[in-house]
Amino acid sequence: MGLKPIGDRIVVRREAAEDKTAGGILLPDTAKNKPQKGTVLAVGPGKQKPDGTRAAMQLKVGDKVLFTSWAGDEFKDRAVATEGDILLMHEGDVLCVLG
């Protein structure tokens, strides 16, 4: 994947949606909720401050994150078969890093 985020943006691979409920009921695609968890694939250089320096990013590649449900723009990379969607989002859309 050749995505290189700019500013305070990150690239996240969303986890795949669950295929069945805790009770064992299989879910059709239309009933699946989009997960709000994912893995950071790439990180931008940070937001530029008025003095020309860059603010350090708090996230790094490989972090497991929880993000808001409206976060990011979806991107499908047809060249690479991936599990889950690829999202481009601002670092501020991330709620926390999962341990």
C-alpha cells in the first residue's frame, strides 16, 4: 500500500465485523455493525504549528486504537486484498489506544 498521510492524519485498518452474535446467530452483511477498532498502518509527520515546527504525533504504526463511529474516510485498496476497511482520519478522531 502506497498511502503516506500528511499533517496529523493517520491510516487505520478497521477490524473485520463479527459474523455471528454471542448467541450464535449468523448475521447478514446488512445487519453487521462497523467496528470502531483498528490498527494504525501509517502516521503523518504531525500538525504544523504557526511557528513552522510540527507537533509530535501521539500514535505510532502498530497501535490498536478505538475511534469515533463517524471518523475517517473509507478507502478500498483493490491491489491488496485486506481484511477490514482502510480509513484515513485525523489523529483527533482517535479516542484511545488499546493496551
